[in-house]
Amino acid sequence: MKTMVRENEPIERALRRFTTAVAKEGTLRLARRRSRFESAGDKRRRKQRESRRRERRAAAKLNR
């Protein structure tokens, strides 16, 4: 991930752009998840939980 500081841009704003880009990309979430061992059952439960969350978000988006 690369974030260039624009001309006359405060470093705080560039840092905020970097932070939002990393969050959107999921880099930090992936690193935290891989920091410890995840059993097959835990992996299955996590994937089901993520799937339900995606479905809920898609349904909420349609209901707007």
C-alpha cells in the first residue's frame, strides 16, 4: 500500500487517507486473523458469520 503526500497537504490528512485505504482493503484484518492458529471448525464458523453479515448488508442496501 502506497500513499503519496500531496503538495501542501498536512501529514495528518495523508495518514488518514492511508488508514482508510488499509481498512477498506482489509490488510489489517487479515494480518490480525493470521497472527494465531485457526482450527478448521473456527474457520468454518468465521466464514458462516462473514457470509451472514454480507447477506444482511446486501439486504439492507436493497431496502434503502
